[in-house]
Amino acid sequence: DTGVSQNPRHKITKRGQNVTFRCDPISEHNRLYWYRQTLGQGPEFLTYFQNEAQLEKSRLLSDRFSAERPKGSFSTLEIQRTEQGDSAMYLCASSLEETQYFGPGTRLTVT
Amino acid sequence: GDSVTQMEGPVTLSEEAFLTINCTYTATGYPSLFWYVQYPGEGLQLLLKATKADDKGSNKGFEATYRKETTSFHLEKGSVQVSDSAVYFCALSVGGSNYKLTFGKGTLLTVNP
């Protein structure tokens, strides 16, 4: 069990640029979640995959956000035309059932 | 919708003091309850969980009991250590909602020697 990994750990980008984050879940986990955490707040749910199917998206996930999980393995989260309000920690978690295990997160700073 | 309300911090204690962090919830279904901990510079780690009423979750000297009648899941530890300094998050998930987690805002705990 190598745990959930996320890359990059930090990303600084200029407003208007596109960014993509990657999450590698624990290998046998079929469920994968993305959350966003801003300073002083708890994580907020963004989207959920079961295997390769994206089964739920939060209304927090605007049209500029897209997530994929090809072949039910790793997942990517892309933000197009970044805005300063997108600055946050983006967390990925995976699970077999209800107990989720989190990666270290990707901290995005939009300047 | 589902929500979690937890005691706002920061909480500052001396080593060996007793800790309580209050957590209450509202849920549309029958939730499982969790405490996650985030140490400085690290990711979220599961501390303990409980899946049904009156269950007690415990780990590393921390305990929390699932109280359905008061919709609460308070975190306690009898004697805190400096190494317990972290942010603690209470969370719930409901099976019918794909088990997505709903978190409280977090409570920063600082333990002084």
C-alpha cells in the first residue's frame, strides 16, 4: 500500500492559464474523490468517480473544471482559464467503501 | 442537506490536559461519522470513525462516541501531548450519496509543553 499520491504538490500559475493535476489512488480502490480546501475551511466535495465513470459533480465544479479517470486508474483535474478564486488546496481521496484515504494535495496559487 | 458543525478554535492546552472538541451534525440519511487530523505540512489522515449509533471509535488515545439522540460525535482525549498539535476535522458520509464526505470547518489544536 503506497498510499494516494498527487502531482504536482505545488503549482503557481497566472490568471487565465490552464492547469492540470494528477491523482494516483491506492491501487485496488475503485472509488476516487476530488475535494477543494481553502484556508481555514474544511474540504469541500467536487466530484466522484466509481471506476472510470464520473457519477457525481458538485455545483462548485464550474464549466471551467473537468475531471477524468481513464480506465479507472489515475485521475486528472483540469482547470481552464484560472481565476484568483481558484487558489486553494486540491485534495484527492480513494476508497473501497466508505473510508476514504487522502493524498497530500496540490496547492494551487493563481497570481 | 448534510452539514457538520464543530467547535471553532483555536484551542490551546497544556500538555497532559483533557481535550474535548465538539461536533454535531445534520444528515438526510443514516451517516457514518469520522474524525480526520491534519498535522502541519501533511495531508488529511483518518483518526477514527463510527458507523452506527452508540459505536465508539478510538485511536491513539482519542475517542468519540456516535450519539444519535443528540446528533453528536465529540472528540476526546484524556491527556494531550505536544505531538497532538494539529487541525481536527469532523466529517460525515451517507451511503446513498456515494459516500462523499461533508466536513466541518476544522479546529486548530495547539498543545504547549
